[in-house]
Amino acid sequence: MEKLNRYVRLSRKDVAPGIERKGQLDFLSWAYAWNLVSEEYPDANFYYADPVFFQDGTCMVKAVCTVDGKTMEQTLPVMNHKNAAIPNPDSRAISDSQQRALVKCLALYGLGISLYMGKVKSVLDESPFDVVSRLIDSGDHSKFHEYVTGLDERTRTDLFNEAPAGQKTKFKDAYRGALKHANLFFDSVSETVSEARESDDTDLLLETIGELTGYEKNAVWARLGAEDQQFIQSTRK
């Protein structure tokens, strides 16, 4: 796997599927953000410091994260949907702000930094055809497979109808090619897992599945037979 700077690796993560709109503001789901970080750095951890209350009744929360051995923190006032500080906030408001502080803290490592740079809106406004075209061009076949698999049948059919005139055949070929590459990759990993089981090579198994994202692991798992799945489970114990 290409060795990338931690910030570059995390800043390249596609956070658009985890964006939630509340009023006129966009928020990245803390669970989605943490899942992306944990896929790359399983030893990452975080905690919330005790909230600090001020004389006017407002409150400040703090999230502290450690990712890839580097610890950083981010503070955030407990605010309402208009980003105004709330006097005497209840436990729910404090909890929500802690989660937002966590997301902002993870942005210091690069994850979702585009949201704070104003670049996510254009991604949110993309049509499924735009997203699929972008993923095909990026060469990220696993992410392409994950996205198109999540589309309903009608949307997948409409993709081909949305291709510009004169480019429909080219788009169909590129789509099928990306899908083929993704399936060949998943099949190849599945075969390697079987080889590892047959030779009882746990090092090969751990090296193989350790390089996969969460989605890739699920896609490979679905292709494995009962013996290979059991081999993985027994190795993890």
C-alpha cells in the first residue's frame, strides 16, 4: 500500500456520504468520521474533557484525539443551530457539542477538512451520474463499487440515460470496466485468503486483510466459503 502522509491520507477520504444538513448548516456525522479514521488507524482513540462553565451560564467542551501517535485537541462552545452559545445547556446539547468538537478535532488530522474550507457543498450537489463519473476517473474501484452498490435499481438505470449525447457508450464501457476491476480485486483477495487457510499462513492472512477498508472487508467476506470465514475468525481470537 502506498505510504502517505497521515494528513494527506485522511484529507483524501470522501466524507460526503456522512454529511447531514441541519437548517442552513452542514455537519459531518461523528460516527461516520470516526469510522473512517478507525479504518486507517485502528489504535486511534479519543475522550472528552470535563465541560467548563462560565459565569454567564454558557459552556465550553473539549475533545482530545490521538491518531497515529499524535495527540491534538479541539474546544467548542455549546451552541444552538444558529451557532450562538446556549446559556445553561442541558445534557443533550452538551453531548451534541462534544461530538461536533470531535469532528473538528479529526479535521486537524485532515479528515473532512474540506467541509471547513467550503468545498463539500459542491460534492453534495453532485448528481449520481457526476459522482459515478468522478469515481471512475479517480480509479478508486472499491469506492466506485461501494457507491453504485448502494444505489437502487432505478437510479443505476438512470445513470446511463444521463450520460451526454455521444458519450453514452463510452460511459457504459467505463462503468462496466470499473465494476469488473472491483470484482476482480475482491475475488483476488478471496483467493489469497483461501491460499492462506490451505497453508495455515496466518501472517499472509493478516497482511492481506489488514490492508483492506471496512467496505472491502465486507465485500470479500461475502465471497468467502464457511471454512475461510472460520479461519479468519479463529485467527482474530
